[in-house]
Amino acid sequence: MQTPRYYHGCGLLRNTILGSEYAHDIVVLGGLTDLSDSSLALNSAEIYRSDLGQWTAGPDFPTSIFGMAMVQYSSDVIIAIGGNANGEGASSSIYSLSKSDLSSWRLLGGTAPLVRQAHVAVVVPENTFFCVGDPVEDPDDPMLADEELIEEFTLVED
């Protein structure tokens, strides 16, 4: 990275360059330059361009921010959720950055139901399975066959 930072967000964006050695670029957003002073939060973003093998400047975030979670939302979009914006405490905002338009972060229509900072986020697929397995009876055989492991499941749908 070009700028040292603490408590920054980090996520992956699909690399659309054909023939690139890596399938994803790395996006780093915000963070603190000094752990003892949250007023020194950054609004800058950096992108590791896998096709170039180097860090480049990304679009600035609308506010200084640290402690946000970042996840790849789709093959073209990464989202930044929550965080501490402007040193004023936890936020519920959700912003997106698109690989096809790296010009700016865009505030999504809604916000997270609760304010969050220093949290973890994951994208949950539309169809999710929760599997319950059998207890292991034989200590010498800790692995169960698939048909034994998936004895019961629940399908969760929107």
C-alpha cells in the first residue's frame, strides 16, 4: 500500500482484464494513520491492480472512515458497511463501488438496521442450507459419510 493505515476496510473486486494473472483486485478503504487519534481517519482508497502488479489511488470516500466491513456483493460490486465516519461513532450507512465505474463510492438506497463498527459482514446467498450431522460414535473414524452427515437440513428462502 502507498499509505500505512490501521483499522481499514479491505475487500476484493473482480479483475475484468483478460489474461491477468489474478482474478481479483484488492480494495483498501479508510483507516487510521495513528492508533491514538481517531480524528486522523482517512477517506482515501487504494486498489491493488493485479493486471499492473501495483497499488493505484482509488476514489475518495465521502467521509473519513475506519472500522467498516467490506464484502464483494456481486462480480462487479464491493460494498462498505458501517464503520466510524468522521470520528463521530458507529454508522449504519452502506456504500458501493463498482468495477465498471471506479469514479466514486455511491450511497445505497437503504442503510443497515443497526449502527456498526469493527464488525464482520458476509453476503448470504438467496438459498442457504443449514446441515445437522450425527454425533461421531467411533473415535477412530471421525469422518462421516455424506449421507450420514446431512441427516436433516433447513432451506431458508427470501
